[in-house]
Amino acid sequence: MLKDMINILASLDNSKLAKVNFLQKQSKEFILNRQIQSTKWLFFALCFYLLSQSFTIPIIPIGHWVTWINFSDLATYLLLLTYLINFTQVKFTLSKANKHIFILLIITLLASIISYCGYLSNLIDQNAPGTRLGIYQLYRLVQFVCIFRITAQIPLTQKRLDILSKITNAVLIFVCLSIILTFTGILPLALMTAHLPQDPGTAGPWAFFASPTYIGSGWGSIGYNHAYVAAQVTMLVSLRMHLGIGKQVVLDFCLLFLSTFSCFLSGSRSGFFSLIFFAGIYVLKKPAYLGTVITMTTILFLSTGFIFTSQTIDFENPNTSIIERQATLLDSSNSENLSGRDMIWLENIEFLNKNPIVWILGKGFGGAWDDGGSGGNAHMLLLNVIIENGIIGLLIFLFLFYKILCLLYQHEQKDKAIFWVSISLLIGSFSQETFYPVPALGHFLGLYLCSVAIALRSDID
């Protein structure tokens, strides 16, 4: 009888424990549902931000050309406004990985502000270009940090991830088609900027966007710099693969080849190489789909041959001699294929050697456009960081990306698309300022940090 009583008491205890666990689970689900409901407008703003990446040409020409407002700016303001309105209701916490990156981004932002203040304190010419460039770069950095912080705090259920995946699909296809259509001349580039001022003194590089003598023509709806075009396509296709989680391999390959072809037409050799590297990694991870790769490669080459034998292409036009331009990747050691970058690098290094203190502290955030060095961006990410922020700034930058790569490698799911695209773009940045808030790269860094925040999200399922 004593044994029976013990069994009865044990069953009662188990029943109470099961009931407590059930209630805890129900409570967690209730809290999560409230968090999801409280962030529905924030999620809508995030969707708008991703949609805005399909057309990054300015739409409101107010002020200086570098600050002309585009859809991505409007989406950023919407994200920030929605977050502030719902601040007391948004209780969803950041993942540990995103917290680490956010702290490092704040440190980077503060270091940039200090660097800019140091630049101003030593400034002789108050009208130097760096004064405006520094303000612009700080403005962009604040935007990008806000985008990362808000994105990281939006709970992403599987349903929401599926929505983001579909949006990224649409944006990627739209961008790639716009590049192909503008390159072939079916869609004139002039239509893209017809609403903007055309005076070079007012519009800056936008005045030459549609000029037949300007470098490149396969820019689509992104911007006046082919490095931005290629980086944007590369980032979008990697985000699509991350969100797809390898469920639609054939579609992934189709989008990957479409993206590769678009990067080829953009004229950006570094961007094209970065995407080729990323695509190679992805293909190696999917050996079972070798037949699909061969088929898609054949289709790609046939399509390329058709386009380049079309009567609408003028091979005498330097803008359409894209095959010769991209073929220089096979002879990258030839200095003639660097488009003068080797001279720019030498000029900047000579300037640094003449001013050893600049090696340590830099000219100051925004100082790259001032006299000294090449009088412009260094066309190499690491060198540009040193020119403006010195070795100290370079160490901060390297540590930031070291942590981003480590956290992506540890926490990103499945094929780690964002991790591999980060490495690919860093390789490409040896001849451009991919991860620096320069005007030519527009909102790319914002899209990248948004993608990182999504990749390192908290697991709520």
C-alpha cells in the first residue's frame, strides 16, 4: 500500500510539473505573439527598405548632389520613425551576436566623429572638400547603424522570412533586368535621370550618368558607379540565398547566373570577380547539382553570344566593349589594366611617407578629397581607411570585420551565404571602397548591415 501511495504522489508531482511546463510554454507563445503584433509596422518598414534597393537613383534633388534623397533614404526615415513611435512596445531583444556587432558599430561611429573633429581642428581652408564629405559620411554612418539596430530588433518568424525572400527575389530580378536593358539600349539611361538637374555644376556625376562618353552603360536603376551596381547585385543574390535556405536550388542557380551576367555587363571587374568567387563557393557546396550548373552555364553563354551579336550593340563604343574590359581580369598583373589605380595608390603612399603622423592618425574623417595624396578616394578600401583614419582607424575597422566574420561563421544557418559574400566583397575591395560610406557606393553599406542583422537574428521558432 505504501508503494501505491508513493506512485500516486509521484504521478501528482509529474502532473503538476507538466502543467507548469505547459503554462510556461503558453506564456512564452503569448509574449512572442504580442511582440510580433507590436512590430508589424516595423516589419512593413523593413520590407519597404528592401524594396527601395531596386531603385537607388535620387528622386528628390534637394541640396548638394551627394545628399539628394532616394527611396532608401525615405525607407530609412520610415524605419526610424516607426521605431520611435513603437519604442515602448518593442520588447524583442537582440541576439548576442547582433549585440556585439552593434556595440562595435557604435565604437566605430564615435571614432569617426572624433576623427572628423580632429580634422576640423587642424583645418586651414574652411572650404575644403573634406568638410562636406566628412559630414556626409557621418550622416550615412548614423543611417546605417540605425538600420542595423532596428532590423536586429524585429522578430522574424518563418512567415516573415518567406515574405522577405519573395521581396528579395523581385528586387534582384528587377535590378538585373534594368542592367541588361540599359546596357543593350532598349531602356535609355537618360530616362532614369530625366527628373534630375542636368547641369554638371549642380548634378555632379549624375549629369554624366547617361552620357555615351562616360564609363559604362549597364548601370540599370542603381547608380553612376559600376562598383556600386555590381556590389548591389552581389549582396542581393547572397541575401536571397540566405533567406531561401537552400530549398529552391534550381531557382538559386538561375538567379546566380542572372546576377553573374548582370555583374559582367556592369563593367566592374572587381565586382564581377567577387561574384564569380561567391558563385564558385556556392557551386562547390552543391556537387549534386553539377548537371544543373552545366545546363545553366550553357544557357548563359548562348545568351551572351546572342546579345553581343545583336545589331543594337556598337562594338566601336568604349561603353560596350565589355568583353575586352572584363577579359583584363585574366591579366590583372598588368598595370595598364588597373585604370590608373596604381598611380593613385603610389601618390597616396608617397603622401603618407612625407607625413608620418598621417600614417598613425590619418588626415581625418572626410579628408580623402582634400589636397595631398590623389585628392580623391584611394580606390582601395584599406588604403582609404588609413588615409582618413590612420593605422588606429584601420585596427578598429579590421577588428569590426573580424568579429562580423567570426559571428557569421558561428551563427549563420545552412550555406552561410552572408559569411561567404562578406569574404568575396572584401577581396574585391582591394580596388574599391566597398565597405566605406563614400558617395559612389550610396546605400550599399546599409543593405549589407541589414543583411548581417537578418543573418544573425534570434531564433524564435
